[in-house]
Amino acid sequence: MPRPKRKRFIGSPPKVDGFKPLGFPISDLEPVILLYEEYEAMRLTDYEGLNQVDAADKMNVSRPTFTRIYEKARKSVAKAFVEGKVIMIEGGDFHSDHYWYKCINCQKLNTSCDKIRQCTYCQSDKLRELN
Ligand SMILES: [Zn+2]
């Protein structure tokens, strides 16, 4: 019997929606999608300096699963760097202990323990749920 899939844990969302190469209008560029859990895998290892065992533990996944997520993340980022593609950070299959929202009005990121209806920075009600 297959083991039930564990929900990948991510503590907080990335500060930006993605990255764009200089010198080209975004409409001329193809995107590469980096899932939220792929971003988190790179953040924990390449930015925080954790080894893969500790990073897997933080994300509540097995070490082999972590390695698969991490390798796909590196491949996507390398493809974007080499081929001059936009990186969009979105989607995935994970959970967090906070609700994440992006304000359509001021573009700021809102995180909250409870569901919110208004941006905490500009009070706009135009919020997009990220998770
Ligand atoms: Zn706002």
C-alpha cells in the first residue's frame, strides 16, 4: 500500500512573486514556474545553509523527496538564468501555519494567523490568497 503523501510545510512566503531578466519587456519572455516548495527548498539549503536532512525535516518530507524538490528547483532556476526566462514563484502542494495574501492594490505581502479581508498596509479589500 502506498504511504500517504505528507503535506510539505513552508513557514513563510517569498517576498516577491518572481524574477525577470533585465533588458526585455516581460511580454517577450517565457516563464519558468518555481513552486513554493521548490523556493523553500532552495531557501533552506542555499540561503540558510541547512543540510538536506535538516531541510527535509523542516519541510516535513523524507530526505529523498526533499532532494527531488531541491533538484527540480535548481534545474528551473538554471534554465531561467541560461535561457533568459522569467521565474514565477507560484503554486505547489504544501501547508503553512499562516494565511498568505498579496494585496492587488499596494502589492504588499500580508501574512496572518487568521483569515483577513483587508490589506493591513493600505486597507484595500483586493486581496489574492496565495495558499
Ligand atoms: Zn495593500
